[in-house]
Amino acid sequence: MSHQLHLGIGINSIGYLARAWPYRTGQRNDFINLEHYERLTRLAHQGRFDAVFFSDHPALMLDATQRPLHSLDPLVLLAVLGARVPDIGLALTASSTYNSPYNLARRVATLDHLSGGRAILNIVSSFSPRVAQNFGADPLPGRDERYRRAHEFLEVSKALWGSWRLSQQDSDDPEHLWDRASARDIDHHGEFFDVRGPLNIPSSAQGYPVIAQAGASDQGIDLAAQHGELIYCSLLNWQAAAEFGARVRARASELGREPGSVRLLPGLVVITAASYEQALRRHEQVSGAGSADGLLARFAQEIGADLSSFDPDAVLDPDLFKSDPDQSRPIGFSQALVELLAHEPLTAREIVRRYEGGHRLVLGTPEQVAHAIIEWWEAGLVDGYIIQLPNLPDDLQTFVAQVVPILQAQGVYRRHYAEATVRQRFGLPQPF
Amino acid sequence: MSHQLHLGIGINSIGYLARAWPYRTGQRNDFINLEHYERLTRLAHQGRFDAVFFSDHPALMLDATQRPLHSLDPLVLLAVLGARVPDIGLALTASSTYNSPYNLARRVATLDHLSGGRAILNIVSSFSPRVAQNFGADPLPGRDERYRRAHEFLEVSKALWGSWRLSQQDSDDPEHLWDRASARDIDHHGEFFDVRGPLNIPSSAQGYPVIAQAGASDQGIDLAAQHGELIYCSLLNWQAAAEFGARVRARASELGREPGSVRLLPGLVVITAASYEQALRRHEQVSGAGSADGLLARFAQEIGADLSSFDPDAVLDPDLFKSDPDQSRPIGFSQALVELLAHEPLTAREIVRRYEGGHRLVLGTPEQVAHAIIEWWEAGLVDGYIIQLPNLPDDLQTFVAQVVPILQAQGVYRRHYAEATVRQRFGLPQPF
């Protein structure tokens, strides 16, 4: 557990909430405009965020009532943003199912080198059949197979990242430009990959990129416990957060890792306004639901209930959201709701204010939001959050101007960047 | 044929010649230093080059007496350089054998968007077994199969780049953020790839990246004639250049392309000094041969001759360099020598001053070099050159300070960047 609050900012196109765009400022095409992303990254830097986080999936989302969520490739975009904005961590999401480890390890190592040790790699196994159709005739492999591949992908990547440990000292050997003995084949032969190596890039300032991981299925938690350094997850309730953290750290320990080398960073959707009441109205607006009744109608639809016979003030059955291990969509969001209801008897009217876009929702004044942020962190439940904001840049401007100064005044959050690499910033061990 | 001399600068690590490094200034580790590449790109911009060209292969070259030729991934490196340096074209090399078209098309489209239409994609089919071993247990496919794959790879890429043609106009549709009808599946099903599409990035300012191509085998020329817009090749002799250009353009015409939409940019290794004699000495030095006799000894070894019975003043037999269609190494360099000797009766003592690192060598004073550059271009043999320099940054500083001003004074070469995209700069047709 590190002794500083860590905040990442999720940069999901023009905002985290799919139907908030009518209420944002800027151009509709901002989702492919560099100026938009550069502005967000500069704002995040001004707000002293640990890192900008880009989620991704390589397919076009075809619902034109929503913003295209993932468009520009995050690896290339982050290379550009890192070249323009100093200090801030650069977290990219990439699929272990639809990349080859040599290419991806090399590209991320390049980002890590060129940014001076600021790369974070969030490996996902991909869950969309639409993505699978962009990469061949085979259907999406099952979850077990995808996670076995993700494990092997990270093992190969780490071996590659450590395969050439070139001294930074300039030698004066007249015959050799570099030390041949510093590079070694990895000779990996596994279920999915055969890779000889070595990588043609030496290890970076932080050894290798910080590994982030977001899966919440049993397989996802195993991957997190084995390889994850930053765990991005959905935690809707105090007890659920405590249990999840204990579970991941215990599994890490079983697998021989130092359990303190795992950082929990759940998603947090933040809606601020001048008063709590105004924040509620803003929630109704940016969610796309339009009103409190609209939120209930959307919830009824989500659980497949008939709105006419639906009692919004009845306590909900936790089994409502039980996930099926064979479901193709992410298990984490369903599971977080099951756990929330297991710990708190909530009605529909209450629960619709507790989460948005799958993650914990915090709404209120900047003071109320800052209090909620500090509370879980101070209790040691989490190491920080990935902040997800309805509209960008609007809500990031507000957060940086109004919430960050409170966190700084409380002494829990940095005023300046101090560490050279993101690995040091998160207090994570240097691999070599 | 465009009416301006085009110059690309090859940025191959710390210099084009593998054993020139003892004579360069800078640090040994410059091959992984961003400052080094940024400095080169700024120099190239100052010299008004059309583009920086990065060759690549995804494997470490293990001979430590040479500089590691390809280390940082050129896609990520060019994203950073494009973010730091305006105007200049960004040419990256990538393998069609060891990439998937959706990922690569998307990443290069991202580079193209973020750089405002400056991306150039040089597709290579890879020829090194060492590369194959980084991407699986299968051996390197044969040349025919690799080129069939390269063809299909570019067909799929172009279809993807045209699959979402979003208007740049901001609409005021209150229900839809973007025009759904602007995106279409490509539904490609071929020998190597099945790709549904659409790409999740709209077409860029230049439609799609400019396509470069370097293969000189029969298969390579077919790929160049079908898809190549910039043809990087080895041309050692006036007649050979005329014949090669005619051959590529005739084949392009057969394939239904406008033959004027092909730009020939052979490699040109430039060695300048205050006098021709000094340039000869410099050649002996940076080639690693050490002396005129050293050049002959290296040549004898190259052709497998016994130095003791070797007559450096005998006219050489053109069959000496005949390439084997089944050879694994690039055919272009052998072929260029065959054609040189077919057109000119040369001795070993003469031929060693005509090429270096596989490409045409021009050495002499800045005036002599500028004259040689202009001569072929003025005659319409070539559209320009990819300049390859023994040591970087040293020889680029010299070229920009001493050769470029002569070209500008002659009125054949730009003093300022005028066009918005590299496609316009090369006078190439806009695909859509």
C-alpha cells in the first residue's frame, strides 16, 4: 500500500458516458482531434494525475447516438501526447488475443524509452465478437483460452523486456559498439507462442512498463494476481472493496508475489455541481435518462423488468445480477452489483445513484466528492482511483479546478511530480 | 513525373554504413536516444527534406562490431518525432508478413491523422529467418507466398482506410453524433485475411498514407507497380535507371494504374569532402575498409575471389552477381550490380567506388555531389533520392549546410514547405 493517493484519468473519447455528448462543449469530431486529447492531457498534468488511461477495442461501435468510444490507436496517440506533455504516465490498453508479443512488447518498450519510463500497459483479452471478425475467420476464443493466452503473452513480454540489459555507460571498446553479452535469446516455446528473442530494444529506465489489469472473472483475478501491478476494477461498496483487495492480495501471495506490490485503482464516475441537488439533476442529464423517472426506467430495462409492475422502492434481490461464467460481456460489472446488494439492502431508486457506466458513482459538491475520494483511500481500501468523467474536457476542467485543490489542501495528494518513472510514482518494485 | 526534386533522408540508427561509427560524434547509445533522432529530424526539416525514412526489421542484429540497425519501433518513434517537428513526411517500414492488417492499418492511420497527413508506409515482406523466429515456430514463408500476402495486406488496408468517410463538417443532428451511413463493412475474405471492418478511424486528410515499396524481385516489382507510390530501389547506372523506371511504369499501366503516379527514389550514398581526393580517403575510412587496397580486399571477399590471384584492373564479368530467384537475401542489390556491369565495362578498382551498402555511391565536393543529384533528375530518370549517409548526425549536418544550398540556388529544390500533406508534396493522386 503506497502512502499517497493515486489518480488516473480515464480518457474515453469525448467522455465516459455514452450519451452525455449533447451537453459538452467542443466539436463533434473531437474524438479524432489531437488538439482535444492534448488539451485533456495538459489538464491532467495540471491536476497532477498519475497517468492518463486509454481503454480500447479494435472495432468501430456502430451506434451513432453515442460517441465512437475507441478510434485513434492508443499506442500511437500516447506516443504523441507523451512527446508534448511531460511527467504524466501513459496507460494504453492492448489486446493479448489480437497482438503478437514481439511486436507489442517492442512498441510499448519504445513508448517507455521515448517517454523516459512513463508507459503503463493494460492487457485485455478482448470479449467482442465484432473485434474477432476484424482479425480472421475464427470466432472469439472462449474466456479460458483467452486468459491462458494473456498469461503467456505477459510472460513472453517480460522475458523480452529483460532480454537485453545494456549498460547506460558509454564504453571505449574500439572494436565493439555495444556489449554482445548483454543480449540473450529467450527461446520461449509455449501453448500459443514461440519466440526466440532477444528484443531489439534494451530494458528501459523502469525495467519494463507498469502492468495494469482489469479483468474481474476468476481468470481475470488470477491474471491480476500473477502480473497486475495496477488493478482497475469496479467496486461499489466498502465491504466489497475490502474483500476484493484481500482476495487479490491473497492470491498474489499464493503465487509467490509480494502482496504489497499490487495497487487497487477502481473506477470512479464523478459528477460535481454547486449543490447535491444540482448534481442529481446533472446526473439525470448526462446519463441520458433525462429525469429521476428516466433513471428508473433505464434500470428496469437493464434488469428486464416490466416498468408498469415495477416497485422502485422495494429492496432488490442480490441474485438479480448474478453473472454467468460463460457470459461473453465483462463479468466485473455484474459481480460488483451482486456484491453491492449482498452488503446493502438497496431499492432501485437508491441503486441508480450508486453506479454509472458500470463504475461507482460519486455525486455532489467538490467537497463531498473529495471527501468520498479520501474516505476509502484513508481506510486503506484502495490506493486511488481511475476517475471517469461524463464529458471531456468540461468535467475535467471542473475536477482540476475544484476537486484537486481540496485533495491537495488535505495533504493527501501531490502538488508536484517528484519521481522519474511511473513505477517509482506508484511505489512499485523495479524488476531489474 | 513531378517537377520538383524530392529528397528523403534515410535514418538508419546512427548511420547507414555499419562500420562508420568509430568516426562519428555523439554517444554510442544514441541509437536508442530520442534526442539523437529528434536532432536528425530537425536537421532534415532545416534541409527541407520531403520525409525521414526509417527502415526496419523486428530482430536484433547480433554483430556488436556494427551499430544495432533497427531498435526502436519506427511507428512509435515517428509518432513522437512528428509531434515535435512539423511539415516533414514520416516514412515507416513495417512487415506485411508479421503484422495483422487491422492493427497496422489502424496504427498508421492514427499516425496519419495526428501528423496532419504526413504518414508514408513502406511495406516489406521480411526476408530474415531470425525475424521469423520471433513470430512463431513456422519457418519464413517463401518469397511467392510472402508477396501474395503483401498484396492482400495492402488491398485490405486500403479498403479499411476507405471504410469510414466521415465528413469534417460539424452536423447539428440532435440525435446522432456522427453519420452512421459514412461507415461500411469491407467484408474481406481472402487467402490470408478475413476482415469485416469498418476501420474505427475515418479517412485522413490525404485519404490514406502514401505507399512506399522497395522490393526489386519480379514479385517486388509487381507489388510496386500495383500499389507503390514511392519506389525505393538500387540503381547504379544511367541506363539501368531508365530501364527500371520504364519497366515499373509499363507494368503499372498494364495493371490499370496511371504510370505517372509512381515516383522513383533510388538510394544514394553521399560522401562529401573539401576535395574529390579527400572524399576518396573518407570513403576508405567510413566504409571500414581502411584504404584503397582494403576496399579491393573487401570486394574480393564479397565475390568469393582469392585476393592473391585477383586482378583489380581486369574488366569484370557481369554474371558475377547473377541473383538466384530462390536466394533469401534481397534480390535488388545483386541485380543492380549485374545491370551496372551489363552497361559499363568496369574493373574492381572502379566498381568499389560506385556503390556502398548496396546503393549508388556519389563522392566528391558538395558541388560534385549536387551536380550528380541534379543530373539524373533533370534527365527524368528519377524523381529524387533517398539519401543515405555514412554517419549521423555528422554527415547530415554537412549535407544540409553544404549540398542543399547548391540545390536551392539551382532552383530545383524547395526553400520552404508549401503543401499540406506528403501526398500533395509528391504530386500523387488523392485516392478519395
